[in-house]
Amino acid sequence: MTTRKRLFDEGTTPAWRPISRREWLQRSGTGFGFVALCGLLAEAQAAENPMAPKTTPLPQRAKRVVMLTMRGGPSHVDTFDYKPELAKNEGKTYGDGNRKLWPSPFRFKRCGESGLWISELYPELSRHADDLCLINSMYTDVPNHPQAFLMLHTGEFRFPRPSMGAWVLYGLGTENQDLPGFVTISPPSRFGGSQNYGSGFLPAIYQGTPIGRSGLPVANARIENLQPAHTTLSAQRRQLDLLQELNEDFLRRKQVNAELEGVIQSYELAFRMQGALPEVLDLSREARSTLQRYGILD
């Protein structure tokens, strides 16, 4: 008489253990569903790209944002913030009686169809008044420059918060995956330092990429240590693949680590930038008329 042994009889039950993502991919690759799996993974990867352009609830008019931070520039009272009451009360004391009101020495006039008040300091800019949007209603109760400077960029001076550029990149994404979506040119090392272009509690991939450093003329600003001196691109690619593999293995064991994820993505971005960035920073490719418009030939 013959007996048929059941598949999972005592002594034959296989030892179950969790498998890694890599093992699962290797085993699934032996089946007929592998082709469909590749398509699904490609779609998921595209959907999870944190830098991909985002859809907005309203029509998107702005493609890029340029913020000029002119620290130490002329006073708002002498440029765009017209205060007629200062002129009326010139010389009067206020507060403890030792301080006097002092109006701007420059004349203001309404410009364009909008009637925007602009100082005589900007005769050319005043011709474009209807293309400008001035906000004079913002203020801070922080009188100290370092804290106020950080608050200007992040909205907070006590706790780390995402910078304005990080929020824009997070909300809009970027069309060029070979270049940083947010850069800062020769950022100051003081007055908040890297927090002024940091990502705060957002993923690290949204933080700004500094071009140049404080004290370096803007004309000489470059992203440092981008091109390896003694390594070929193919060797660098292999090194990067190994480093990514180690980092990803660490992430799987330690679960979520936003800072490490940002490092992994920044390495990949830096590798892609080696081919795209030199062309972007090469001003010799620009037309002479463009260079003249920006005063580079002066």
C-alpha cells in the first residue's frame, strides 16, 4: 500500500523568512509577469519622482522665480515705500523725545496707469510700473538684522523652517532633471547661513544648491568639487552605484531617513550635473546683445 505525503507534513514545512526587495525582484524576473512588472515599476518610479513638475489647481503662469536679496541696499523709504506723513512731521520728536522724524530727501511720483509710487532714484524702472507688484504691508517685530534676514527667507527665526525657494520647488517641481531646481548664488555664511536656503522639515532634495560662497565675486561663482580630478566618469558611475546600494540597504534596515534619502538623490543629481552645468555657466555661448542687457560687457 502506498501513501502520498502531504506537501506540508511535519518535517517538510519550509522555513519561512522575509526576503529583501532585491531577492524579490530577482525571483519575480523568472516569471512571465516580469515584462508587466517592469512597466508598473517604471510608472511608479515616475510618479514618485519628487522633482517632477507638479500640476497646480490654478493655471500656472510662473515657470521660474528669481529672488534678489540686496542685503545692505537703499532704504525702502527712499525707493518704493512712499510716506507723506514723514514729510508733514519732519523734525518732530517721538518716543522718548530724543529722536526726530526724518523724511526721504528724494521725490516720489505716481507712475504708470496703476499710479504706483516710485522714487526719482529709478527713472528707468518707473517706466515699467504696470509690470511691477510691490508689497509694502509686510513687517516684522524683530529689529535685529540676523534674525530678520532669516525670517525674510523662512518666515521664522527661532526654529528651522523650509525656505521660500524650497517651498517653490516643492510646489512646482522642475522641468530639468539634470540641474538643481533651486540654486542660491554666493549665499552669506552669516545671518542664518544655510538655513536661508534649507528645506526644513521638507525632504532634503528640496534644499538649495549653493553656487559660489560668501566673499567670492559672483562672476567667479561655481559649484565646487563637481568634477573629480583623477576619476573617469565610468569609474565614478561604478563608485556611485556601490555607494547608492549601501545607502539603500541601510535605508531598508533603518526604515525612513529623510536626510539620507536626500543625500542619495543629491549624489545622482551631482553626477548628472557634470554634463549639463558647464554649458549653463558658460556665458561665452550667449549673444552679445544678451550680455549687454545684463551689463556683463561693461
